[in-house]
Amino acid sequence: MSAGGDSGELFEDLPVPQERVSEAAVVKGAARVLMPNRKQMEFRASDLESLLPEGHRARLVWGYVERQDLSAMYAPIKAREGAVGRATIAPEILFALWLYATLDGVGSGREVARLTQAHDAYRWICGGVQVNYHTVCDFRVVHGEALDELLGANVAGLMAAGVVKLKAVAQGGMRVRASAGAGSFRREEKLKGYLEQAKREVARLKAQVQADAPGRSRREAGAQARAAREREARIEAALARLPELAEIKRRQGKQADQARASMSDADATVMKMGDGGFRPAYNVRYATDTETQVIVGADVVGTGSDLDQLAPMLEQVKERCASTPEQWLVDGGYPAHEQLDAVAAHTVVYAPVPKGKDERVDVHAPKAGDSDAVAAWRVRMGGEEAKQIYKDRAATAECVNAQARGRGLTQLPVRGLEKVKCVVLLFALAHNLMRAAQLAPELVGIGTGAPAIPGITG
């Protein structure tokens, strides 16, 4: 029933609702949209296994690690079944983290620890195990012998599979910036003065710890005393290395008393770098199979000269591979005459003969006083066959060095020769892992949940 009027509307005397007003009379406001809020917390149910695609590089690394004999890394672990103590992080996790980080160009232990919380590949490797940067950093530098054994096992496996034939090996080095600062080098007189100061500081802090001085926690006092003892040890190491550096100065025709050693890294030496500048550095050397570019030898020294480094590397390769290569390719910095004599019975050396002062003299002709090995080397390098063989040196050694630099081997993150060797071995293992994935994937292993290797990602 209508409530009055002819419109047929109920309550026709009431105001017309706003929705009924014509659109032309409405003033439009700002559009209402949903904007992203990336600071809000989200909780998603997912398993770590689903984070990485098949064939991811982290799976390749884990597949390799889980096939290795890591008993040498397990030996120092004190937490044992049936005894008290907190379980430690499995060496497989820490080893895989460093291999993957090396391939990823990450050299900082703090950054690796951060990535285990922020990056899916590192999280997958950890598998829910929490790591801290102290544990990560310590692991890298305490297993030098184990890493060397793993490199030997890696090369032996590739040789047994017929991949590495060890016909020719190219040896090459690169000078890598040390962690020591250029301003840390001091002569003997200064070092002795700093040592006396360090000893007095150690004695003072030791007395304060024993007296339990007020105003400082025992933990803080102990940390300061430990830092003072470490400084004292570094200065003593610098003084101990001065005679070696003085002898190098004498051989260079310089004054021996001008020798300087670093108070922060006694094993580092100021060397001439590739850009012509002089900086504290280490001399890193790799020996590489020319056919496969697999690293078969790795070493590092604290001197810039290569003259006495040919025979030691050959001996290392001989011990690791149980054989010696037919040909050994090195650059002009290696073929000292005594080194050629030392290796003549084991391999044939290919290295350029230095140019003489008199251009009219044929440098490839044997000279009076040359040993049989040196005379044969001179004659050999004058032939076209030797020149063609020698071309493989740069194509192999320089390529491997460039790949190492591309992965971050431009400045060393650790100090001390033994720790630096650990880093150098990690780079060699990471390099050989990728070569094995291409040459003999069955030796690398596939790892949990990754059914294929050919399409390596990540």
C-alpha cells in the first residue's frame, strides 16, 4: 500500500540518498588501491629441500662433500657418543659452506654466517643447523693437512677415471695482496723497542687479572691480556723472520740492515705487483694439467722470487699423483740452472731462454760450463716443436689464475703462511670440483634430491 503521493515510493518526503545523486554532481576522491607492505612479517610453511631447483650448484657441492673421507676433520671433535658435551657442527656442513662460498666469490666468514640466514643456497647447505662466524672462520684455517689430502684424493680419482693423464703440467704463480698493512713493516731496532713495550703491557695486564682490579669484568680483562699476548707473539715472529729478509736484501745487492718485517703478518713480504706497485703479498702457485685444466699441485710462499720453486712443486705433484708428467711448462722466472739439473731425470722442462746482452750471440746454443740438462734445455727451446708446446702454458696457468681471481683471490682474508695455504687449497678444491662436474660427473656425486648435474645453476 502506498504511503501517500503518486510516486509510489515509501517516505517520499525524506532526502534523496547520496547514491541517487547524478554522477556529474559528485566530486571524486583519490582512488583506493592496495600498495605493497614489504615490512610485514609472513610465515610460510615450506621445506628447505624445495628452496633449490634440480641441478643447483649447492646440490653439486653437497654431492661432492658427502662422498669425501672427512675422518681427519672428525678426529679433533671432542663430543662423542656416550660422553657429556654439546654436539658440534658436522664438518660436512662447514666444508660445503666454504666450497660454495669460494665458488660464489665470498671470502668473509662473517658474510658466510650472514648468508646462512638470508640466502636459500646457504640455508639449504646448513639444513637448519645454526652456525656463527667464529666457527666458520676457525674451520677454514685449522684443516690444512686434511684439505691437502682431499686435493690428492680428488686428483687420484680423476686419474683413475682416465680423465687426467698428466702428460703435461703448467706451473704458474700470482702475487696476492696480503692482509697486512703497508705501514706494519718495521726494521729490527723498531721491532725490538715494540717488543719491550709489548712485554711490559702483558705483565701489567696479567697482574691486573690476578688482582681482580675493580671496574672491569674478569672477561674483559682476560680479553685484553690475550690481545696483548698475541701482539707480543706477532712482533717476535717478525723479528724471527728478519734474517731471511736480510739475506734476500744481500742477494739483491742492497743493505741487509734495511730489511723490514710486518708486525701484523710476519710471513708477508712487500712484492712488486702486476700493476707495477709494491704491496705486502704472498706468492701463490698452482700446477695444472694442460689437457683438462685440473689443478694437481698448490703451494704458497712468502717470497716474490720463483727461481727455486720448480723442483719443490714437481716433488709435490710426484707425491700426490705417484708419477711425474712428461712435460713441465713454466715461465721465464723459474728455470734456474740448479732447478733444471734437479728435475732433469723426472721431466722435460719447457721454459723461455733469457735474452743475452749481446744480441749477436745465439742464446739457444750451449755455453761453456752448462750442465747436460741446461745445454739440452737451450737447444730444445730453439726448436719449433718446443715453441708450439710452450703455448699451452699461458693458455692453462693464466686461465686458472684468472678464474681464481674472479672468485675473489685478489686479497687474502687471513694472516700467516699456514692459514694462507688453507685458503689456497680451498680455491684449488673448488676449481677442481667444477672441472670434475664437466669431465667426470659420476665422481662428484649428485646429492640428496638432485637427480641431474648437466644443468648446473646458482
